[in-house]
Amino acid sequence: MVKVHPLDGEIDKARATLDDAIKGMDAANAALGGNAKSNGRLDAINFPVEEALVRETIELLGRWKILALSLVKQLDLLTATADLQHRRLFDEKAGIDTSGLLGRRIGQGHAKPASIAADIEAALAASALLDAQFKTVRQVLVRTFRDCEAHLVRVIDRRQHIEVEIEEVQRKADALIPGIFDRRSSISSARDAGSRSELEAEYSRLVADRDDLHEQERALQPGRAALQRLIDIYEELANVLNVQIAAVNAMAGKLAVDIEQRIALLKAVISEAVPPLPAAERPTAVAALIAAFEANVLAGHDLAARKARADDVFTRRLEPHLLAAQAAVVEPSAETEPET
């Protein structure tokens, strides 16, 4: 029987957080889609509610990413531990000089092949669950991002249409100004009461027309402001979704290579065990991972190089601060160099 992995609780927590984030993405996307309709009432939009929905969704996605990132790293460390324990079956001094976290964790003890295999299988079970989350969230992220972009295009088009209307109204109002000034100056110089009365009537009509145009502009401004506020809210969501897609790709890419590493290590432990290990009862998800590995003629090929590349993408995308710290150590600033 496969042992229960201590990460199972964290995986369940990540799954629950992801479920809430997906609900938030669906709700936000539906709200934006309704607002993007050409006949949608802009004065009926509850901006505090929509802003809170988007903010909470972004926070949930960030929380899930932190949990998933931690799980990928912990599983990688567990695999490295199992690999070192496997090497110690043949070289009892392997890893003894390691001064890092891995060496301190393992110390100088030795594990039996059955225990190592059980640890790897437990890690594979956790990997299968995490891999399923990556597949689910990537599909939702890509779909929501595309829908959000499409809705935003319609909102932007609607705002631009209102801006054109405002500019046209302003142009008409500006065109009346010379006539208003002309009639006003002509009234005082009119020679008779009839001419003055006619000029005053024209002046009043032009002013009324200008005021009516200004009123039309004031009526259009709230709609324009509402649409711009929608754009600001949901552009932030679209940007976050795009960043999350890249993060999921990096985590999923690393996990896929790490799964290959775990399966290859498991096969090595099983094949080298003396006496042979009894056949393990595996969960369906783990059996599926191993079957896919065995069916892929390229599985395990150039594994070390591919893992190095996946780790590099993972670090650059999700932990750039580590690269900066490493660069600072490798390339000290000129101020710290000794004088000659």
C-alpha cells in the first residue's frame, strides 16, 4: 500500500484555494461579459462589488501560486533525498560531505530499498495530484484570459464610441461660440429696437443651443467614466491572468521533468533491490504516470540536461530574487574589489 504523504494536506489546501479562485474567475468573467454588451446599463454597475470580486480573485490566484510553488520545491527536495539514499546503498559515504540542507536532513543514516521506493511512490502520488491541478488551472486561465480580452475589446470600443460622441458635441458647441460673441456685440450697436430684438432672439437661440450641447456632453461623461473604470479593473485582472499562465507553464514544465526523474529513480531502486521488492499496489494516477513514461520512447532521454533547463526556467520565472542573489555572489560590485 502506498504510504500517505505528509504533503497531501497541503495539496488539498491548494486544491480548495484553486477551486475558490476558479469560481472567482468565472464570476468576474461573467460580470465583465454582461458589462461589455452594447445595451448594458452602465448606471446599474455595482463597482465596489466588482472591484472586490476581482481583488479577491487575484489574491486567491496569488495564494494558490505560492502553495503550488512550495509543493513543487518540496517534492523536488524529497526526490533529491531519495536519490541520495539510493546512492548510499552502494556508496555509504555519498553525501556525507554535503553542507547544505539536504546533507543535514539525511545525516549519515541509511534507508532500505523498500522505504526509498515507498517514499518515491508517495511523491509520485502527490505529483499526480499537483499535475492535475496544473492541467485544470491552465485550461481555466487560458479560457478566462481570452474571454476577458474579448470583453475588454468590446468595452474599449464602447468607450471610444462615447468619446467620439463627446468630441462631436464639443465641436458643435465650439462652432457656436463665434456667433454668440457676434450677436452679443451687435446688440449694443443696433440702431433700432426691431434690429435689437431680432439680434437678442438669435443670441438667446444660440446660447440655448450651446447649453443643450453642454448638457448632452454632461450626460455622456458618466458613461465614459464608468467604462474607463471597468477597463482599469479588468485590465489588471487580464494582466494577472497572463502572468499566472506563464507561472503555471514554468511549474508544470518542471514538475513534468521531475516526474520522469522520480519514475526513473523508482525503477532503478526496484531493479537493484536484493532481495526483489514485492509488487506495489499503486493508485490509478501513479500507475498512469508510469504507463505514460514506459510508452514514451524518449522518456528519460537527456534527463539531466532537460531538468537543468526546466529548473532554470522555473527559477527565472518564479524566483528571480534567487538569481539576483547568486549574481551578487558570483560578480561582486567594483566597490568590494580589493585595491591594487
